[in-house]
Amino acid sequence: FLNDTATTEIYTEQIVGSVRCVQETGSLITQLLGHSEAVISLCEVKKKNLIASGSDKGVIKLWNMQTMICQKTIEAHQGTIRCLIYTEENDRLISGGADKILKVWNLGDYTPVSYTHLRAHETGRNLVCRLLLEKKK
């Protein structure tokens, strides 16, 4: 989505809390700076040409991939955001946090539309993502 002629990989750097966009050749396209803490989760929001990043401190940032600017910052969870998933059919971003809360966000106005408290919580960091992916199948 950043460059039509080459594959772009998006990954995080735990040390500085940045998001790096790199071509498959390894050359850096850009680095998205704005988180003050480690970035733990990433999710592409293709319909809106955004990347969502979730931090160790419960913050979601939505990055415009044309301008490379943070479009929105959401104080989402108390503690680490373990996973992010985008559902294109209803334009929702789902975040799962270490606070054992699952939140569904409306990307029209960036408000939460529902919360679910998880009673049983596996210690593995991607439990919520695994549950959501299994449900989508």
C-alpha cells in the first residue's frame, strides 16, 4: 500500500516504541514516531489506508499511510494492548488488552461501541486474537 512496485513490511521496534515500514529489500521507507512506549500490536485497516498500532501503555494510534501522520490517538486500555483486529464488513477495530477487556471501536467517530470483560484469561499474549480469528472462520 505504500509502494505499488515492492512489498512493504511493517514491524515494530520494542526499544524505541516506533513503527518501521520497510521494503522487502530491507531498505527503510519510513519510521512512524509517536508512541512513548513499546509498540506491541499492529493491524492494517485497508479500507481507510491506515495502520493501527497498540502500545504497552494502552494507547492505540491510527496512522495515515499516505501522509505518514498519526491521524488519531485513543486511550484504549489500562496496560498493554495485546492484539488489534480490523473487521472491514462493519468498519470496526477490535482491541484486546492485558486488562482483560475486549473493546470494539467505531472507526467513523473513534468511539467504543461495546466492551466485553473476559472472565477466563489465558496467559498467552494473543488469546483474544486467536479467539477472534477462530470465530471469523
